[in-house]
Amino acid sequence: MLVFQPSDGTQKTLGYSIINDYSELLIRRCFIGTDDFTIIYEKNNGEIGELKTKAVKEYLPDKFKYFQPKSNPLISEKFIELFRLSSNTIYLRIKSMDYNNYKKINKEIFQKTISNGVKNLVIDLRDNGGGTPKSSFDFLSYILFDTLSQTDYKPKGGVSHYLSSKLKLLGVWFWAQITPHHKTELGTKYITNVTYPKNKQYKGNIYILINGYTASSACTLAAYLKHRADAICIGQETAGGETGCNANSFQTLTLPNSKIEISFPLFRFNNDISIPDNHHGIRPKYKIKYSPKLYLLNKDLEMEKVFELIN
């Protein structure tokens, strides 16, 4: 669990998040036949440590609660909340990129942001696992001056009879017939989600909050803002790749002897940013690390850093 390996390379942030959230509970639930128990462990330097803790029979989830503004939201939709923190700062929480009517909502977000002369835009993408890339590119069109598009690569390869779903491949074939593409040495390159810049654009400061659960098209949004809009990233390295991610249509291959099923993506999305592939998530400019005490006290250190920077 400590080394979580998504299709974009070895990354530990999501594994660490899972361990921090659940490992104690997993251990304690193994000892429901007793009132308490002792864990003896060895540190890297050889020192022996000891931890005494109580067993639990029931667990009610009480997860970390992120920053919640005291004012009423300017926008409150499924997956989207927009708050005014001060006369020149707006806080936008995006829980998923799969928000409905994204064109209408994005327009409303930036109407309230641009028309009010907002100087600081805080975009909270923590725990955002992604969703449709269309909402990300439409959002970017209110900030970036260039025409944007997504580059999808489908590597060369034959069709094995051990694949679980031939129907899914048929759907991919039909999609490919109507999508602009050309052949390369490594496979087929498709151009999708062509997006043009909006007439009115936001020109202020951008702060992005990210963590080990930020992935997929949420990382597309964060990567473009970091590298092409000088946005400041705060938090922990993302699970999704900085230079792109493997996603879209997933296929399942059943190994013939062991019958183990392997799920793999059919496409890779490349971000048009100015760095080569690095097999990393988006690494923040300001890396935030929580101690157990601060975590339990529900200290939102990312937002504390934002307030430090804008003040």
C-alpha cells in the first residue's frame, strides 16, 4: 500500500493518504476480541518502539474536514461551491470534474470573478478524482489565451481473444472514425476537445490546492494552470500524472492460466506543457505535511498557507 503504482509511474502520495486515513483502524479491528493491545515496531535506525492502543468493535467515519467558509456560497451546485473570502479573494471548491452544465457553471464562475475585479482565485482540487476533460478545457479557456486541445495516443497492438469486452473495442473503433487523427511510429494520435479562448478572461493570481487523491482531468486542469498561467500549487503530489495520464476507455484482459484480470487503459492523454515526461504527479511549490496531531485537530494547513501568501 505504501507504493501505489498508477499507470503514470511509481507514486507514493495516494498510498500514504490511504495509510494515514485507515491503517490504524485496520489494525485495531483485527483485535476486537480484546480491550487493548501493544504494537512493537522497529524504526529505520534500529530503535525499537512501542505503541499501546485500544481495540474497536465499531467505527464511525470521522474524516478530516476541509476548510469551509463562513459566508453563504455564491454558487452551490453538485461538485461545485464558490465563496467570497474577502473583497479581492474567491474560493472555488471543485469536488469532481463531472459537474453537469459545465459551460453554464464555468461562465457563471468567471462572471462573478472577473466582473468583481477579484485579485486572488483559490481553486481547491483536493480529493478530486477527475471526470470529463471537457469541463477542464472549458474552464481553462477563461484563463489561457491560446486555443487548447487534448492529444490522445492509442498505442499499436493486436486484439487478444482473452479480452473481456469486444463491444467496448467496437465503440472505440466508431469513435476513431469521427475523430481527427494520424498514424505515428508508436500508434495513432487523436486531437480532441478543441477549445478556444473566451473574450473575457481572468488575469489575477491563482492558487491551487492538491493532494494524493487529485487525479485524471483534475490534474489536467492543475498542470495547465501551473505551467501556463503561473498558478501556485500547494499541498501534496497528485496521484494523476503532471505531463498526462492514462485513461478514457479501460479494457480488461483475463490471463489464460491464472485467470487473473488486468485492467488497463487504451489511451494516453498528453498535456501540452513545457516539460518532458517525468513519471510524477504534479508536485506543489509549497509542500504541506501533516503531523497526526494537526490532522486530528482538523488544521487545514493548505488554506493557512494560502492566507499567508495573499496577506
